[in-house]
Amino acid sequence: MLSQKISRKVLTGTIVSNKMDKTVVVKVERKFPHPKFKKVVKRTKKYKCHDEENKCLVGDVITMVEVRPLSKEKRWSLVSILRTKTVAG
């Protein structure tokens, strides 16, 4: 058998909610030109992401990768935290 590495989808987004156990909600924003008018349009979508150690906070920017289905809606897993939200004090 040939050993081929499967490339998985990788997304970057911002944590919107971390109220669930081992799960965070991530908002991913994408920009694309409108097909007819060519104006750059923003679209956002929310994904549920697995956070095994509950270390993400609201406002953190993370990278997540697509994995096998972990629950009814959860198909993404946390890879790394790119930027943490700093608390002004």
C-alpha cells in the first residue's frame, strides 16, 4: 500500500464562547470578491471546536484542524493558540 499523508483543512478564528466543557465556539471570517459587483464581502461562520484542556478564553485567536466527527456538531480540534486576549488592568 502507498503511504500518503492526508492533508486536512485548517482554519483560523476567534473564540466567541467557552462555556461548554472541552468545547469552544470559534468565529471564522472569510473575505471574497462579489461575483458580479467585485466588492470585497465579509462572511462569518461559527464552528464548534474541541479544546481538551479547557485553556482557551473568549477573544483568543486560534488555529484548528478538521478531524473525525466528535459529536453531533463538533468536527474541529484545537491546534494552537496564536494570540491570547490580554486583560487591561
